[in-house]
Amino acid sequence: MKFTASKQSIIFYIVFLVTLLTAAALRLPNLAQRPMHTDEAVHAVKFGDLLEKHAYKYDPFEYHGPTLVYSTLIPARLGSEKTLVEVDEKTLRITPVFYGLALIVLLLLFGNVLSDVVLLFAALFVAVSPAFVFYSRYYIMEILLVFFTFAAMAAGCRFLKNGKLIWAMLAGASLGLMHATKETCVLAWLAMAAAVAILYVFDKGGIAGSMKTIKLKPLLIGLATGAAVSMLFFSSFFSNPHGIVDSVATYKTYLDRGVGGFQAHIYPWHQYFKWLFANKTSGRPLWSEGIVLLLALAGFIF
């Protein structure tokens, strides 16, 4: 990995390491203290099937993609756990902890685009954000989806700048892992495509200038890599080929839920902004991610 001279400064890496250790201090302690949420327990049972029966079958109606359960095999193997009974909350929740910490490390891939100060503040905000801390200790797919999304952005940014095949393949693999994590990845894909299109049209230099010189072959190889990675996971490493078909057919289910008669997650358009800006429950303090949203808006305008 190539960094500019400023990124090699000892001070930068010391501060970055302290920030990463702070993030670990907020995520690692007492992983077993909080009772398992129903969603966590459901995924734990799915993982138990994979651990004990060495089999996983994607369900296009519930439970989302397979990357969470396959990732959990690593801490389970390291702990010599062979049955669900032997698995505890620490084994399960250490998986999102890993991705939550690795997300911060990924910021270094933007070392040739962003300044030291920007990278350090970004790392700090991710390290102490209540939402990032919570979901990094929660055995569901969300933090994995964020990690693979950011990996796709980081690798994609480098590919758009230099056109090298390795970054195209890494970006494609990350896009495939997004799909193999959660079906809602298509929303992030649309946002990425819109961002690239805006850059291409309005940015006269920088990445937009480099984009005009990109060759088709590495782009197609990158997309093929993403498709292959997605199919590998959804087919349960070719033990369930129909899982590939199901990974596409599932979108009919999600479309029916989004615009059909399924009302459990239908909210007013402003509900998510309310939760993020000013989430207040009786008897509890005000919780807000407002500073992150306001700074994101400033970055977007800039």
C-alpha cells in the first residue's frame, strides 16, 4: 500500500492507533453481558446449523445473506467450538466487533485522497459514534454491510484514479460481499452509481479526469469478480446452486413488503431523520447522531 510522505509520520500513526484502541475499548468489554436480542438468536441458530451440520441454505424470505454465519466460523474454530451449545455470546459478537474495528483501518486506503486531519477525525467519529459502537457489538448483518460498502468505495476510488486491475477486482469482490450480506445493498449501489455519474459530469479534474481513461477490460473483470463472490456464498460454496437463483428472486419478496400490505416497517418519510437527529424516549436521555449528519451534509455541499 502506497501512502504519501505525510502519512508516514510517526505522529499520525500514533494518534490513529490510539483512536483504534479507543474503539476497541468501547467494543470489546462485557460482550456477554447484554441478553441476546431475538434477531441475534435467530442468526445464532442459523450459524449452529452451519457449525454442526456443515450446511447452509439461503432463505429468500428471511434471515438475509450468508456472510455473517460464515465469518463466525473463524472465532468458533479458534475456540474449538463444534456445537451450538458450546458457542457463547462472545464468540458470536466478536465477529461484528472485528468488522467494526476493521472499518476504521479501511480509512487508510483514502490516504492519497484525504488529509491526515480528515482521516483522524473520521476515525474518531467512527470510534465513538453510539450507532457504530452498538452495531459493532450486535450479532446481525449491519456492520458487515457497512464494512463491505466502505471497502467497495475505497477500492473503487483507487480504481477510478489509477485504473489498475487489482483495485477493480477488490472493488468487485466488495460489491459481491455486500450482496451476500444483505439484500438492501442495492440502495447503496444506486447511491454509488449516482455519485460516480455526478462526478463524471461536473468534476473537470481529479477522479473524473482519470475515469475517462479507464479501460473496459478491468472494469468487466471487476464486475465478474463480484458476481463470482456473490454466487460462491449464496450457493453455499456450490452445495446449493439454487441459492443463486433465490438471491435474485428474493427481491420480489422485498418489493412486496416495501410497497405491499406488509406494514411492520412502514413509517412516515421523516421517521428515520427523527430517530437519528433527536431520538428521545421517556425517562431516558436524548440520543442523537446529528453531528455526523450535519458534517456529512457539509461534506456533500463541499
